[in-house]
Amino acid sequence: MIKHLSKEEDRIWRRLLYRDDVFAIFSKFLKEQHDAKVTSLSRAELYLSALNLAMILCNLPDIEGVSDELDDLEDEAETEADALFISILTVAIVHAVAKKFDSIDDKGIKLCILTRWMEHELFKKMLDAGQEKESARWHDHKKTNLQSCRLEVLQGLGEVDAAVLAFINEFVDATIHKGEKAIVPVLIVLSKLNLVHNNAFVEYLNRLDKSLEKPILENVTVNGDLVYTKNVENEVNGVGKNGIGINLTKG
């Protein structure tokens, strides 16, 4: 359930996640912990991992399953700190999402997580940092909008906020202006986001591709998926899902 990103993926996800107030509240603290080598995971990796865990917990048929999922998280995490950061972020996400969905037993989920970590030295430090950031936002007249936290970002439901599309549109324009060296890595990362969001970004992928001196996207189907490859004729037979090519869109 822990998410790992390439450098380019991490950069783009971080920019997108700043539209989520829950991410914004903990972003500075998580960067400080990463810089201090308390965790090897980036802010985006930690938050996307927490979204994964929150989605799992919110869909459990019985609250008793929460403990098992937290055990799995600790087994997968490289350090206790990684597991704690993801867990506390999950508490904040579940709290936010429960504001929209009455069916979620957020109190039970939050109690299980907080009980597990409340004695850890980083627990209070993280909560204090989040509270300090939120207080600063209120002082600057920036009310925290819990509705900006959306589990759908990882569910592939195809629902993309208009504000996100507007941001991507501006980002694509700026990337095209910078030239081919900037375009290719963004093209690859956006293709993966496109797969998650049911082809919501095809228009932007095409704009990026057509701005290249030699377009690199080919409409070639392999194992039911379209793939990105620079030499389709020679490589297509060896490209499978999650193989040499990069998945662009479901066929």
C-alpha cells in the first residue's frame, strides 16, 4: 500500500496535492522529516500511501479489520516513522472524508490508529506541527477546506476537479514553452495519471506530444492497453502491461 514515485512523478504529484488542504497542513513538517532523514519517503509518497490506506480502511466491512491493515503497513514500511506518518495522515484524511460520507465509521478508525501511536515520540510532534500550520492558515484568513481532500484521486473513477484540469492546462503550456527536455518526462508522468483517471488527460497528452519535433506517442494496442514507446515497430511485440512500454490508457 506504500506508494513509491520517480523524481518526475513526485514533482507533479506534489504540485497537484497542494490543492488538498490536508496535505498542505502537514507538508512542511513532512519535508523537514525527509530532509532530516527521519523518513526516506517524500511528502507526496507519504500522502498517497495514506490515501491508499484510508481507502482500504473506509471500505472495510468490520472495524476489527483496521488492526490487521495497520500491522500490514508496519510490515511493509522500512521504519516505524514511515508507518506513523502514513497512519496520522490517514487519520486526517478519514476525518475529512467522513464529512462527506455518513456511512464511514471514522471514530472507530481514528481510535484504532491513535491508540496505536499515541505513545510514540513523533506522535505529538506531528500533531503539534499540523495544529500550528492550521492556526497560521486561520491567521492568514485561509479557512481549511476539508472538502478538498478526495479519496477519488486514487480510485480511477474518472472524476477530475475542474481546478485540477485548469492547473494541468497551465502546467502543460509552461512545459511546452520550456522545450523538449522538459516535455518528455512530463509526458511520461501525465500518461500514468491519465490511466488512473480514465483518460481525463488525453487532450493534454496530445498537446505535449504534438509540440515535439518528432512525436513519440503511438496508437498501438498491446494486451488491451495503449503503450508509449519510441520505436513501436521494433519493440511492440515485447511490450506488455507494465513491461517495456508505459501504459497510457485502457483500451
